[in-house]
Amino acid sequence: MSDLDDKMEEIVAKLKTERDELRVQLHLLAAEAKDEWEEMEGHWEHLESRMKRVGGAAADAGDDVAAAGKQLAEEIGNAYKRIRKSLD
């Protein structure tokens, strides 16, 4: 076998190792993104429920309810951004 063949085999072996490692990392990343998505789905349902209960009375209920809703919505939005970024 020539030096060129040896080098090509070495390059291919390194690429295979890197590919295998990336495949595992992608699988783990997808699982992490899915876990975060499922957690945020619970928060989303809570936010929707809260908005339905409070409805138009949010302004009358005070700033605390509005602030809590806004904070929850921001948390969900930030999580969605993290999930999207992890999938890119």
C-alpha cells in the first residue's frame, strides 16, 4: 500500500470517528430539544389557561397578573428560540 493510500485510510477513519460522534451528539441534542419543547408545552397550556380565566379582566386584576403572564410568555419565547437554534 502506498503512502497516499495510508493517508486516505487515516483521513477516512478520522472522518468516520467524527461522523459517529456527531451522530450521537445530534441524537442527544434532539432529545434535549424535545425535552425542552415538552416542558414549554406545559407552560404554554398554563399561559393559555391563565389568559382564558383572566380574559379582559387582566387590566382590572392589577399589574401582578399582567407581569406574571408577560414573564411566562417571555420564558416560552426564549425557550422556543433555544430550541430553534439547537436544531439549526
